[in-house]
Amino acid sequence: MTTQDEAAIRKVIAATTELFNRHDAKGFVQHYTPDADLVTVRGEVMKGTAEIEAGLNRIFLSRAGGATLREVEASIRLLAPDVALAHVTNELSGLVGPGGERLPAHRERSVRVFVKKDGVWKVTAFHNTRLTERA
């Protein structure tokens, strides 16, 4: 992986984190391929940018209206000249429960598949998992 490719992928990770924090689903999906798949931490499946944008907007209007992400770490591995895999750990805070109660912050790890087309890296698959504290 070139340093330019890694920097470009890290820039997409940072941009999507910032757009999530601004609750900007339209801007967020600009970093995804039109046929992208997204699976939330709750197992909600969204296919394509229109569905991802609508799904994120529903999430922002409900449980994540005041939520913010903070990147903890990210590792990136090139699988092919135009395909990369990233594991990103974030801390998520500001979620609310079904009764409106504020939930404690927790960490999540996403697996993201990036593809490079016409020199631009975009996410084509995203799957998120909540991390549990280990005893």
C-alpha cells in the first residue's frame, strides 16, 4: 500500500466520522459506492446510498440525535491494488435508550471494505460490532 493510498483511506475514515458527528447522512454517503452495504451494530441492513442515507437519518432522528463518535484506532490492509480492508475502533457517546434515557458511552469496531475507482477510495461495505468489556 502506498502512503498516498493509506492517507486517502484515513481521510475518508476521518471525514465519515466528522459527518456522523454533524448528523449529515447526505454528506456521509458521498464517501460510499452507489451499491454499498451497511450493517449497523443492531444488525440493521442497508443497501445502496439512498437506503443508507434514509437509514442514518432515521437513526439520527431517534436514538442518535445527540450521538458523537471518537476514533480510537484504525488499521488498514491492502487486499488488491484497488481493494483495502480497514478495522476502525470508535467510542460512541450520546445515544439514548427507548425511554429517552441517556446511555453510557461504549466502543464499537467496524470492518470497512474500500474500493478505489478513478483514483478515489470509497467504502463499499461496512459492518459494525459493539465491543464488550472483558473481565
